Amino acid sequence: MTQEDIIADEQRNMDELRRRLKPKMSEEMYADDDMFIRFLRARGYNLDAAEEMLTKHLQWRKYSNVGNILKEYEAPEVLEKYLSLNFMGYDKDGYPTSYCAFGNIDVKGLAKCIKKSEITKYMMHHLEKNSRRLHTQSEKLGKKIDKWNYVINFENFSLASATDKKAIDVLITLVKMYDANYPERLKTGYLINASFYFTIIWSVIKPFLSAETNRKIKIFGKEGWQEELKKRFWI
């Protein structure tokens, strides 16, 4: 099969998925080619599976009021103060990148003092801000910018956070929400300063990530990540 055949086949699948889902979505979403392509790719171009995944995504957006979250949501002070999740700029190709000092977060403490639904909404708000950055950056650069990077620092990650059942439940919920509703968005995930305690939590979280997402994740201990990030982000 030639590249032209692949592109034509992808277009046919996209057109068919759009036809099936037209009654369920707004005109703005219906016109979004990127959304259809991402969900098709996430399901290996299986139309029925992609339709099911995208239908659930539309239901989730409606139920969670995602369309208004950037206008209406105000994060609880405790999350703004203690859940470190920051936009750090763009990589050399113009893709937005966020940084999380995860090892310094008292995941166990947060899971005890604030509802899981609030933490989930906070993450949804962050992801929707990043989605808007993709659109803005695409217009600015005049090219398609449809993915993002994450740098997650596990320095100081503790055994208490790695083994707390409530904290693990929160993390699994976030991972499942991300993989179900933001497929094919990750360019690269850099997990740095990964220690033995990291391997404990990673063994629990990894099965909830799609194979494609897992392939885009690079894990580093205390060495090697500095050169990798310098190569990707700094001249």
C-alpha cells in the first residue's frame, strides 16, 4: 500500500466516523478533522471501536461540562498551592511542554483532604488549557501543532506516596481519564529521577495506559535526562 493509499483510506474512515457521529456533536466538533483522526488512530482504525470511544468521550464532555471549564472553573486554593503542574514553554519544534515536580507533592495528603472529583476537574482544566495552546500555537506557527510534552520529576518521591491506596486510586482515575479522552496528544513524556519507589507506583499505573502512550514515555534515573532535555528544549 502506497502512502497515497494510506492517506485515502484514512480519509474514508474519517468521513465514515464523522457521518456516524454527526447527530451527537456540535458543528465545531463536527468540523474538527484532528479529533476524528486521533480517535481513529487510538483504536487502530477500527471504525466501530473508534465510534464507541468517541461516543463515550462526547458523553464525558457533556456530563463534566468540559466545554465551559476554561470560563467557569476556579481551582481550590489547596490544589493551586500544592499540586505542582506548570506550563514551561515550547520545545524546539514548537510543541507545548508542562512540568510537574511530582516527587514533592504530598499525594497521600491531597487524596485525604480533597475529593477525587476536584483533583480530576483540576486536571481536566489543565488539559483543556493545553488543548487551547495547541490551537493558538498552530495558528502562530502556520503548521499543525497537535501534541504536547510532559516532564515529570520524581525526585523526593516517597514510599508513603507510592503505596497509599487512596493516592493510587486518584492516580489511576486521572490516568484512565487522560487516556480515554485525550488520545494521540502526547508527543513525549519524560519521567526523570525515577527511583525504586517510582517502580512501585509505575507497575500499578502502566497497565492503564494504552500501548501507544507507553511507547512515548522515556524513563530516566538521576542521570541522562539532562542531556536528553537539553537536546530537545535548549539550543
